[in-house]
Amino acid sequence: MLFETIISSKIMQLYNSLTKKKEGFVPLVKGKVGMYHCGPTVYDHVHIGNLRSFMMGDFIRRAFEYQGYIVTQVMNITDVGHLVSDGDDGDDKMTKALKREEKEVTLENMIAVADVYADSFKQDLRNLNVIMPHYFPKASDHIAEDIDIISKLESKGFTYTTSDGIYFKTTEMADYGKLGGLNLDAETETRIGINNEKRHQADFALWKFDTSQGWESPWGQGFPGWHIECSGMAKKYLGDQFDIHTGGADLRSVHHNNEIAQSECSSGSIPYVSYWMHGEMLNFGGEKLSKSTGGNITLKVLTEKNINPLAYRYLAMQTHYRSPMNFTWEVLESAQQGLNKIYREIIALQKHTKNDLGRIEQSFKDEFEAKIYDDINIPQALAVFHTMMKSDISAKSKLATAYDFDQILGLGLSEYTAEIIDIPENIKVLLELRKIARIEKDWATSDKIRDQISDLGFKVLDISNEQKVEKI
């Protein structure tokens, strides 16, 4: 962080999905925040809808660190699953990935494929300027933790055995489903259909048997259920209770209700999590963005269209995390233009001040903090940033205040410096040709010329209608 901070006396207000209202944040341990974010199942490249959720977690973490808290953030990587559906989460995604890539369905292949996509996911986070979590636990490395929780649940009478696995008795927990979204009276409360061996159709798998592969357990060889993996990893790194659990709204009704159930019933520590925070979905063409809706848009797709990944971050900042966000290529292009305008303004301030920072303008800082501390209202905080940039405060104070705000916004403003270089004539010719190609939306030619420029030792950054050149 650029500036030393102490914990602010202002109380962060967070919307708690559990209580359905905003609440003042009170940490379990003074001055510290423990937070867990449900990470991806790494069976493919992560699409931008999922990435919106991970940016939400990043904004929350940045807000608390800005306020002076010491944050411990955990984000899991789901790299294994049971090889048949348990009715809660549909077909096993890791198995589907192996079949798609024409690999034999083995545990070793599953983990190997997952490692490739986990690395891709982490690079996406870096490209979006998401601060890396302190812990990135893999499900395959925490089977012992899962078995321990299941054993405790068994000893307390919360489990039963069927022909295909060990299940949790939801009827034994008086407030099961307290996050909401579950219809416990329905006879078909599963996504796949009725499992006739279940005592209640909301009961969920803790362990799935598989005689051909998997891990040994007291109940037989197999795989952990989807939900137990998060409980095991969260417990190891954050304990039986922690402050904040974040994730996409699609996880709230089933996965997170089940995570609460198995964690609270095994440990006896209630509440498992003090504040549940859920980000709404990204919509594409009027539907939730997903592979099934044809909206499998990854960050790689954006970069292939010469879109700066941070333009997507900037676009996401314009919608509150609890509101659905509509995505079109037009609004993304507009966001890129807006971001480039910010960069041009920052470069102008850097040149004018020679990066000699003034004092942070307190009036704008107070207003910015008020928006952030009101349930992480990034869109309104961003509006304060723009008002500040248009104000008549001194250039030095303006730059210092922009850098201060960027600790939360995460647009990399202090790293985006202007470098004056001599551009050779042959590079200028290529830049002109590339400009024409971009005007004509001939992206293939544009990319080819960009690669030629790169081979000559220069990097092209697209700043609105201008091409900024840096030495490699």
C-alpha cells in the first residue's frame, strides 16, 4: 500500500445475506478480518461472469485494508470431485473436462488438467489487478480435513449411508437452509432428480463411493462431496468461525446453505460465518452468462479483441455488486475509452507534477470513504473519483488523491507512468498501418502488425484512438 493507515473509527456497513439487511461490521478479532471466497472449479478457462465475483472479493479486501485492518483471505481451487452426480451440483465438471480433452478418467489426469486451468485462472486475476489471496488451497490437498469433519458429523448423528455415499441429514438441523432460497417442502429439491435412497431430497452427499479410484476413508474409497471441500479448507486456514464469506449469488441457496450446515453441526460453533456477501450475476443477451447460453467469454477473448483487461474491471466497477450487470461489447468498448481517458489524465498530472505528490484532499477522501463504507458502493465511489479529477484542487493534490483512491479501485494508476521515447520511422509506419486496420476493424491484421512491432523491441498499448508505445 502507498500510504500508512490506522484502523478508521468509521464502521463498515455490509449487507449480510444471512440477515437480509445492512449491518455494522464487528470483527471476531480486533483489527483483523478473516475472509473466504469460493473459488473456481478449474475444468476450463474461467469466464468473465465468474471473474466479476472474484473482483467483488478483491474490492472488499481492499476496502478493509484501506481502513487499516489486517486481512487474511482464502480462495479455494476445486480440482477434484466425485465421479458421479450427487444431485446437488449436476454432472461432475472435472470428469467432463477429461472427456472433452479425450483423456482417461483418472485421479492423476484430473489433477493435471486442473493445474493447467488453475494457472490460467491465477493469471486472469493478475491481469485484472486482483490482489492474490494469502492462501490458494486445492481441494485435492485437503481430503484429510474433509474426512475429519464427516467423522465428527457421524459421531453426532448427522449422517447416514446409502449405496452410493454418506449423506447429511438436513432434518436434524433445526435451521437448515437459513440463507434462504431452498424449497424444503418440495419433493424434487435436486437439480438432477430424486434419489430414492435419500431420507429427504434436500439431504446432500458428504462422501461418494468409487471402487475404482479416489481416496481411502473410514467408509470406503471415493471422493468428497462438493460442499464439504469448502468447509474443510475454510476450517484449516480460518478456524471454526470467521468474519466474511463471499461468492456468487448462484452459490447461496444450495452450496452455501450446505456449507453452513456441515460446518456448524460438526464444530458446534455458531455462527460459522458472521457476514455472508453474495455478488449478483453477469447477464449476456438477457440471460445469465454461462457456457450454455453461448456466453463463454474469457479474458483471453477480450485481449484478442485488443481490450485491456482493466477495462473490464472498470466496467464492473460501474454496477454495484448486489445488482445484476448487463454485458455487451458496446459497453465494454465504452469502458475502455473511459479508462484510457483516466490514464491520459494521470499521465498529464505526472508530467505536470514530475510525480511530486501533494496532500490528499480530505474533503474528497471523506466522501469517497463514505461510499466505500456503505456496503462497498464502488459505483458511487467512482463518481467521487471523477468529480475530484474535474475539480480545481492543485495537480499535486489531485494526483495524490487519485493514488489514494486507487488502493481500492485497483486501476494501477501509480504504475501507469509516461515514458518519452524516440520512435523509429519504421515503427511509425507500422503504427499508421495498424491504426488503419483498427479503424476498419480488421483485428487479424492489427494483431499481426502488433506482433511485428513487438519483434522489433516495442510494445503497443491502445489508449482510446491513440497508440502508446513502450520499449520492451
